[in-house]
Amino acid sequence: MASSALKLINPNSDVARRGQALQLNITAAIGLQEVLRSNLGPRGTIKMLVDGAGAIKLTKDGKVLLTEMQIQHPTAAMIAKAAAAQDEITGDGTTSIVLLVGELLKQAERYISEGLHPRVITEGYDAAKKEALRFLEDFKSTQPVDRELLVSVARTSLRTKVHRALADTLTEAVVDSVLTLHREGEPIDLHMVEIMKMQHRSESESRLVRGLVMDHGARHPDMPKRLQNCFILTLNVSLEYEKSEVNSGFFYSSPEQREKLVESERKHVDDKVRKLIEFKNTVCSGENAGRGFVIINQKGIDPLALDMLAKSNILGLRRAKRRNMERLQLACGGIAQNSVEELTEDVLGYAGLVYEQVLGEEKFTFVEDVKDPYSVTILIKGPNQHTIAQINDAVRDGLRAVKNSIEDKAVVAGGGAFEVACAQHLVEFKKSVKGRAKMGVQAFADALLVIPKVLAQNAGFDAQDVIVALQEEHAEGHVVGVDLKTGETMDPQLEGIWSNYRVHRHMLHSCAVIASNLLLVDEMMRAGRTSLKGPQLGE
């Protein structure tokens, strides 16, 4: 009835009825699952994305794939958006959500084909979701969050994104950068970790710089290239001749007057520079005689002023980015100044080493060995843009994983351990569920096992053998995950394989809600305005 009414209103509309609509949704979810299936876990494969302009991106990060792929199907696009939201909130678990949603719909299809109503299954899913979240609370491991645990969490997250050797290199940098920022009782601001990219040498040389790396250098050849034990002065003062903002004109009747005018303009800038040089001479005297002096200015410094600074052995950087100015104060200490009047030693920051590195035509300035940094830099190196982009995505997720563990004060055993334990728990829980919703609980339990199955398949083992071994071991009361080297069972707690509690919590919640919504769709109508030039009513 509804479809014929819709046809009357809009002859261009497409309507998919009950069984057909459900089949479309299930096919789309399983199709998306098949695409991302091979990416899961440390042994997952890599996808190559080629855009319209021919640019290539290599990645196995689920979030990057889902946002960069052009997904036309509405159901698949909806699942992709939900999985991308998971990444934005928790930083991980995108591939897992897509696999779980696909599997929940696949399991539901078995029961629906036997005549069970989708509403009954969604009730079962809802009961199973609540019980799974309750079980997660008991299963999570609340232990003191020390550096060793955070290294395990970061390593587990990074190994699923990049190859093993690189993940181990980045792990230390990621954990140390978050621990440097962490102050008890304060939220962790990951924006204070600057990620600087250098196309240089190999990716295994990426490292943590306890300080700041700026992507520009001194603009004068005679300025010192390396200074130790430095005072850092952050300025927001224009040290160049500026045109006035209003339209004004100067009229002079003789060359002498013009000379005077130019001189007075120059004098205005020179006075500021002289004050800075005097200040440097005052500060770097006595016991501080050998110390370096660095000026980092947010506005410009003209060539003559640079020359004066160079003669006084001052390193001057101009036009620093605003975000770097904020980070400089957090890294080195000191207070940014808007004027050169009445400068005192209290406004200066400190850095043990400031040096310049030239890469081709680009210059980088490193500010290192700072005393108590509130801001650090992760320096990503790689031979080409593909590698750098891949590391950048991985580092972002690694930082989030460490931050989540510190804030949750809890972690969950990885390697498919939670999914195996939860599936077994739900099978027991099914006995207490009344009526036909039991089948929904059973379907949810079966769907959870997709994670250990796919982990095993991607490592080249037989999924059934692995699942049976895991379930037998779990029945004896052990916490077990898949060992991807041997295909045997292993204890993730001993191996140090930990994942985030909030990733699992959000994942269970999201996938059950999305799968339930898609199961309850019984009619899909494409009745939107596709074109204003379509056949009009009454024609």
C-alpha cells in the first residue's frame, strides 16, 4: 500500500520491500566486512587507495580506509560513519566494529530465513549487549597504570597499524610523550604533542624530541648554527619597517628631507634591536658569559636587524607559527613579550641545546634539553610520503591508546581473549533469558567470535581449529587469546597484549545498536529529489 501511494506522489521513487530491503542491508554490511576483513590485527594486509588524481595511499588503518573510500551504498556508508565515529571518540576499533556489525547481520539472517521476526532478534541483541557490557566490567583488569603497562598498550595498538620493527621503535616515543605531558589530576591535551615530518633517511629513525622542532631556520648566514645552554626569548614585536595601515603620504622638498625620513624610520627599528642586544649583553655576563641567546619572533625581522643580531652572536628566528609560540612557552618556560621595554631575566625560557639542520632547501630548528617540558615533539622520518603518512596515522592512534589507558585506569586482555570469554558467558546467560529472545543472545555470542576467527585467518591458520582450542582452554578457567606466531592459545596477560577498555565498551554498544537498526528496516525508499528536471506530476 505504502509503495503504491509513494509511486503516486513520486513516479521516480524506488522502493525495496520487506525481504528485499533486509537482504540489501545484510549484503551491504557483509560486503563492507569482506573488504576490511583482511586488515584486522598485526598480521593484516595493506590496502592501496588510488584517488581521482592518481595519488596513492597505502594503509591498513580502518578509519583511513573508511573515510577515504568512496562508498556509494547507503547502508555501507552508515556503518562506515559509525565506525569512523568510534575512531574519533576512542582512537581505535574501527575495523572491529565493521566486522562485528557484518557478523551480527549474517547470524541474524540464519534465524530470519527460518521465519523468526527481526524484532525478536533485536530484543535478544539488546539483552546480550547489556550483559556483555556488565561482563566487560568484571573482565577488565584494573591494575596500577605504570610505564610498562602503557608500553604494552601502545605496542599492541601500533603493531596493528605498521610493521613490527617500526611499531617497536615508535612505542617508546609515544608512551614517553604522553607521560611527559601527564600531570596528576589534569586532563591530557594531546595537541601539546607536535608531530613534525621530515622526508629523510629511514622510518626507524623517528624519535621523540623533548622540546620543539620548528620547520624554519635562521635567515642570516652568519648567525650561529648551534648554541648550548641558551636563554630563549619569545617575542611578538615587529622588527621591520612597516607601512602604515591608513593611506598616508609624506611630501618633502629636498633630498636631505627624504634622507631624514628614511633615517627616522630606520631608527625606530634599530632602537628596538639595540635594546634587545643590550638586554642580551646584560643577561649573558658574569657567570652566564658563555650562554647562548635565541630570539624567536612571531612577526618579521628585516635584513638589517638580522645583521645586527648576527654580529652580537644572537640566533634570531622570524615569523614563527602561533601554535609554536604557545608550545615554546610550555616547553622552555618563559613568557612571550609584546614589547622590548623593561625586559627582565624572569621572562626568559631555557634550552640546553638549539641547533639547525638543513635538508635540501628546507631548514629545521631543534630546541632540545629543556628542563620541565609541558610540550614535546614526535619527529617522524621516512624515505617517502607514503611511509610518513602511514606512521602519522599510527602515531595518532598510539597516542590515543596511551591516553585512554591512563584515564580509564583499566585495560582489557587482547588477542581475542575478551571476545572468547564473553561469547562463552553469553551462552551461559542464554539459559536465564525467557522466550524467543534466546536466539538473539545466541546469535550475538556467535558473532563475537568473528574477531578471533579473522585474527587466526589473517595469520594463516585454520579458524575452526583455533576457535575450538580457545574454547577448550577457556572452559578450563584460563584467560586465552590467539598466538599469531604459532596459532596456539596463549595468555595475553603474560605476553603483554592489552587493549583499551573504552574501545571495547564503545564497540559493543555501537555494533549492537547499528545492527538492530538495520534489521528493523523493512522498506527502503529512494524518493529524494534526484533532479529538478524529472517528469513533473500530471504530465
